Amino acid sequence: MNARKADLERQFEAGRAQFDQAQEKIKARTGRNLILAILIGVAFGAALLLSLLVVKQLFMLFAVVVAAFATGELVQALRKGDIRVPIVPSVAAAVIAVPVSYFFGAAGQVIAVLGGIVLVTLWRLASSGRHRDARQPGRGLGLDLAAGAFVQGYVTFLATFTVVLTAADGGEWWTLAFIVTAVAADTGAYAFGLMFGKHPMAPVISPKKTWEGFAGAAGTSLVAGVLLALFMLDQPWWFGLLFGAAILASATIGDLIESLIKRDLGIKDMSSWLPGHGGFLDRLDSILPSAAVAFVAFSIFG
């Protein structure tokens, strides 16, 4: 019995060592804690399903929290590049825009975003008179104002497309479909890039993205698009191909845009709020532009 127990302990330790070694290789390759990232992803997925399929109004609250964190992360990241965007009005504008978009649709969305840009601009202009600006050339008030408008356009405007879409009759299924497709593209890119990635896709912007990963993203997004079109959206298979290809394009562009922003700011992640993922905005990079694409698709075919 003692010999058997010792043998089991040795096997357990050997298996644990192999698992730890595999984890270190994956972390060295991707820079992420894979197990923790999966657990957080599952938790977010459960919250998303609950908010979309049980009580749609819960999705509005879910979107408020995510938009607030994502906006705050981007503002803080810009400050690392010596770009001063006021955080209080930026986050407040995002929080207000979500329920306005939910209850008043696309018209309310546009008005809320434009109002947020005006609020952030006036706040920054008011604060500029109280402090002397001693920054280097090119890092002045004009850049701050442009960056403030960019935050509202990039995060708030794109994020509220999901709210407008979800509020529409049957729109929650389209929201779920585009998010699943975008996640499938991300997962395919991650898995194929990890296993087969050799040829960099955009080495200057994002060195870890490969053409092999893009091929995996294309395959998974097209398959997901067809399945979701047939069994969730009540659309023909060819629509699924178009939908999957459109989400693939928007998700890839969104991923590269955020990588370019982080590269210019000299940071790896927008924040460390989500271990294994980075920040909220790091998880939304492919979702944000895809929301606008899904809204257009719903407006035409939904």
C-alpha cells in the first residue's frame, strides 16, 4: 500500500510539473494566464447570457458597467502618452449614453454621443485656464480635445450600438449572434496562431498576430455565422457567410486598431482589471466595431 501510494504521488507530481511547464510555454508565447483567462471569460459569458435571454433590461446595466470601465481605461491609458482627457465627464457621458440609447434608439444614441463630446470639450477647456501647459510640442490642448472626442466616438458610440440593437424587437438574438461570432473569430485566431503561427500579419502593429491565426479566425467565424443564421436568426445559409465574413473583418480591424493605440502609447494592456485578459477594453476591441456591423445587418435583414 505504501509503495502504491508513493507511486501515485510521483505520478501526480510528474503530471503537475508537465502541466506547469505547458502553462509556462503558453504564457511565454501569448503573454497570458490561459486558465485564469478562460475562467473569467466563462463568468462574463454567463453574465451576458443572463442579461440577454432572461431580462433584456439587465443588459443595459451590464453595458453601463462595461462602457464605464472601458472609457476610464482608455482615458488613463492616454494619460500615459501625456494626453489629458478629463475622466469624470468622459465616464459620465458613457454612463448616460447607454440608457438614452436603449430607450430612445438610434436618434437618442447620436444625440447622447454628441452631447458627451460637447461636455468633455467644455470641461477640458474650463480646466485648461487653471493650469499652465508645459508639455512638449504636439501634446497640447488641441490634441486633448481631439482625444476626448475620440474616446466618445470609439467607446461610447460603438458600444451603444449593442444597446440599440438589443432594445429592438428580437434584437437580443442578433446581439448574441454577433458577439458569439466575434468570440469565435478571436478563439480561432488564438488557437491557430498558437499552434501554427509562423508568418506575422502586421509585425509593426502587433507582432504576435499571424496569417495562420487569421485563417483560423476566418474558418471559425464563417462556420459560426452559418450555424447562427440557420438556427438562431432564421436567415439563409448564404447570409451566415456574409455575416461571418463581415464580423471577421470588423473584429480584425478593431483588434489591430487597439493594438496600434497601445503601441503608440507604449503599453501592453489597457489595464489589469481582468487577469489573463488585461482590461475591459482589451476584450472589447473586436466587439466594438462588430456592434456597428451587426446593427447595419439587422436594419437590412432583421
